[in-house]
Amino acid sequence: MSVSEITQKLLAAKQDKGLSFADLEKILKRDEVWIAALIYRQASASEEEAKLLVEALGLDISYIQQLTQHPTKGLGTVVPTDPLIYRFYEIIQVYGYPVKAVIHEKFGDGIMSAIDFTLDVEKEENLKGERVRIIMSGKFLPYKKW
């Protein structure tokens, strides 16, 4: 996936201001992962959210319109080559069907929503080295019979 021009400008402004996603979370009152998704154009902002972000980054108000537009989501059709993103792809390749089977066993025939969804990234201390804890929570949506 190539990074869009707006994403490059937003990230550069974020770096220039010395802001973290956690800093932006305090300003926008939205989760840091959602803010990162907004910057990477995988989410859309309300006008107020876009205004707060643009002001925090010291950018021109012309960015507000772009941040409120509905983006095209996803990585595209190619296998990701970034090592971290590829590992998520690999996790789904290896554990996708097992997770699906366990979800069906516990909930029935349906899916986990990615619309009514949250994702948190936490740092976990461990004697064997720091670990990344990712917590996904999505509403279960049963398939309808008609």
C-alpha cells in the first residue's frame, strides 16, 4: 500500500510538532488507533474532529474537507510487504479459520463487526521481553435466515 499525499503531510506535521498518537488522543478525545486510522485515510472525521486535528498539527484548514470525506478502506489486493503488517496477514492466514470456528461455536453462525468495533494496542511487560497486546472488540452479527 502506498501512503497517500495527505497522509504524508499529516505525519510530517505530527512529527514536526513532536506529537504522539496518544497526545492527539487527548486533544481529539478519540482513541489513538482511530486517530491513526484517520491519518492513514482508513476512517473519516466529523468537521469538529478534523478541525481539532488540523489545528493541533498546525495545518491549513483546507485539510478539513479531505479528512471528512469517506475513504476507500483496505490495503488493496497485494500481499503486504511491510514486516509488521505482513505478520497480521500471516496471523489471519494461520489462525483465521480456527478463530472463525471458535466464534461460531460460542456465538453461532455470524461475523464480528468491523463497523461496531474497537481496537486497543497495549504494551505488556514480560520477563522474556516486551510484548504487544492487541485487544479487538466487535459486535457479533448473526446471519439472518429468510
